[in-house]
Amino acid sequence: MAKCEVTGKRRAVGNSVSHANNRTKRTFKANIQRVKILDKDGVTRSAYVSAKALRSGAIRKAIPRKVQIAAAAEKAGRKAAK
């Protein structure tokens, strides 16, 4: 299982407890997503990040290439091809 590069979250281990109080081992998986982020150097790369880090704004998601091209075309004063 992957580990969050920002918060360090990973799989946790615990017990499933039945009604009869029987205990068996189980794992609790963190909500880890693979997303494209902007690095500190401004480089786009893929990373495993927890949902908590995404919501808190601890990382900056990369802008999709289509959006970058459309923004550049709009800035230049022409309509982007779809």
C-alpha cells in the first residue's frame, strides 16, 4: 500500500471485534490518491497524497495541459481549438 508523501499516512492495523468479542486482525487503509502536483521547483509530477492533505491545501495540484493551452490562447487573444 502507498504512503502519503505529505502527511506520512499509511495502512494501520487493528482488530475486527465480533458480537461474541472474538478478535481477528484487520487493516484500516488510508484514503490515498495518486494526483499530479506542482513540486517546490515548479515541476509537475505524480505523487501519492492523502485526501486530508488535498482538502487542507498542503499541496498544489497541477493544472491540466488542456487548461494551460486554453489560457495561453485566450491570453494571446484567439479562441482555443477544442
